Amino acid sequence: MNEDEFGAYHALAESENDDRWAFGTGFTDALEGVDTTVAQGIDAGALAAYCLMLGDDALIYSHRLQQWITRAPELEEETALANIALDLLGQARMLLSRAGRADGTGRDEDRLAFFRDESEFRNVRLVERLDDDFAELVARLLVFSTFRLALFDSLRTSADEVLAAIAAKGVKELTYHRDYAAQWVVRLGDGTELSREKMQAGLDVNWPLVDELFASHPVQAALSGVAVDARTLRAEFDLVLDTVLATARLERPETTPLATIGGRSGRDGVHTEALGYVLAELQSVARADPDASW
């Protein structure tokens, strides 16, 4: 890590007096103090689009995890899920702020989170669905965190210093997320007959959404040395999942991938019906009074 990269990482890692995030509160910008100038040779528009993709993944999934507070099997699990959701919300803040600075529009994290329509979101469809039970939750968390950890680990060497610093900070968080999910998948899969049945069903229902994680996208191609070609992450993902499933005595699902619409999916703004419900809840207060503050 050179001096400039260390500076960006150090600024991101510094603790703030108030880490809350809410519409209209005027809290400190997630990238305040960080040099967000886009380096020469990097396509600023493509960088903004890529940061939106990764930021939207974290924002929408964080909200889905927050919906489990008071619903988890034990208080300890509610605390763990709340911490994971907050980690992802922090990642979303930095990535959405980076996107707003990179594209030159001046949109801040609040504007991007609360005032975009459904078709403007670029998250994968995996993060949209509602989990019916705890087994489905940990199955999805295992899939998502395994993919995202491999992605962020590769992004630590990104030519964009801010993106590299965000990834370096996120790797530590995602390592815990993956470990937490894997332990529960093994516990349920290698538990009673009922828990194994539910855990297998949780994997089966999430598996049609896996292939989309590794689809190539033109934005990635436009950011050589900055973004990561998601296809290169599949081998690492499969190795981790196969190891966890074998330990848990679970079968790798054989399901048909969720179809695209004219070759377009979540990264292109084409989503499942579930996203509309998430955004209605997420954005309702901000849209009710766009100029409000408290």
C-alpha cells in the first residue's frame, strides 16, 4: 500500500463522534476528508455506475436484515444480524458517496438512497427477496457474504484508491459475516432431520439467484484495473460453498437460474417485485417531506 492509498484507508478507518445515518439530519459525509478526485485514465461515469452497483447491493440487503430485528430466534442472533446490517449500511454510505462524487452530479448518499426510482437501482436480485424463515436468511447470507468477500478482497488492489480503501475496510467485516452464516448453515444442516430439511430448502430457494452474481457486465469491462470481472470469483465461491455444504451434510442445489428480461437483470435496473416493497418502506419518510430535518 503506497502513501496515497494509506491516506485514503486511514481517513476511512477513522472513528467519528456520531456514526448515525438518517435522512435530513446533516450528519458527516461518509467520505469527508478523503480525496475523491478520479485519477486520470479512469472512466468517471463507469466508476460511479460500479460504485452504485456495490452500494445498492449493501443498502437493500442491509434493509432486509434490519427487518429481522425482533424476529430472530434469540436475542444474541438479533444483535449479530443488527451488527451485520450496520456493517453493510456503512459500506453503502461510502460507496454511494463515492458514486455521487465520481459522476459529478453532486448527489449525496441520502439523495441516492431515498430519491431514486426502482429502475435506477443496480443491485443484484438476490438481495431483494424476503426470507420466510431463519434457514433461508443464513443461506442467503452465506451466498452473499462469500461472493462479496471474494470481490472486496480482489478490489483491495483497485486502481481507484478510494474504492481500494473501502474494500480493505470491508474485508474484515465480511469475513465475520461469512463465518457467522457458515456456522449456522453447518449447525442446522448437521442438526436434526427437521433443521436439515429446512436448511436444504433455504439453499434451494436462494440458488436460482446465484448465477447473476457472476455475470459479466459492460461497466466492469470499462474499468480495467479498477473493477473486478465477477466471473473470476466463481471458483473461490464454489470452493467455499462446497466445503460448507459437505460439512453440513447438505446437497448443492440443482435449480434453474432466474431468467433475465431481454438479457437484462438487476445490474441493468430490472428487478423482482420484491424491490418495490423494500423501497416503499425505505424511502417513505424522506419522500413524504423531502425538505424535512430533525
